[in-house]
Amino acid sequence: MIENKPLFGKGNLNVDYAQYFIGNSYLKFLTSQADVAVNSVTFEPGARNDWHVHNDGFQILLVTDGEGWYQEAGKAPQELKKGAVVSIASGVKHWHGATRDSWFTHVAIGRGTTTWLESVNDAFYNEL
Ligand code: MN
């Protein structure tokens, strides 16, 4: 468990997006260039974001610490470990977050806007 030392730092409690998450997350802004933003996002054990879609752009996740999940609508969840890379095209419904027992950090590289949808319900998540 890498609770306090994610590769690029943990950042601050992610209060601005808390309404779209279950559990606590932390956000560390790293850089931006043109319309592309690069942030490190750390999820506490059990934390995950709601189902969502990135529009008019993309999102790439680079896993730096811990263990987590990524799932696209209609597909099986994928377990993610340090070194995993996920590339998410515009318009693809998905969610990402920690496993129940591990902190999880990914760098998120993205452009565009996000549409937030329903939460990942506990009954489903707890069976992962
Ligand atoms: Mn996403």
C-alpha cells in the first residue's frame, strides 16, 4: 500500500469533483499544454468516480501506484496495476477507481469536457 507517496505527489483533497466520486480522492495538477491537462489523481481504498464520458477529446490514464479498476460500459472490469496504460476515446462511457483494499494513483492526461452519469453502485463494486 502506497498511501502517502504517489510518484508525482498526492496533492489536495479533490473537493471540486467530490460530487462525482464515491469516497475521497486527491488531485495534483502537474502541467498543461495547449488544451491538454495532466493531473495525478489518487483514490483512497474503495473510492471510485461515477460513470462518465469524455467529450470532444480523450483521456489517457498512466497508473503509477497501487491497484485499481477500469471499466467500459458493456465490458468486464479490468484490474490495473502500476505501469498500466488505458486509452479512452471520446464518447466512451466508463469509470475508474481504487480496489477495495488498495490506494490507487493514476496520471490522467486529457482534453475536452466531461459528462457525469450514475454512480458505480455498491452492490456491483463490492463483488469485484
Ligand atoms: Mn475518465
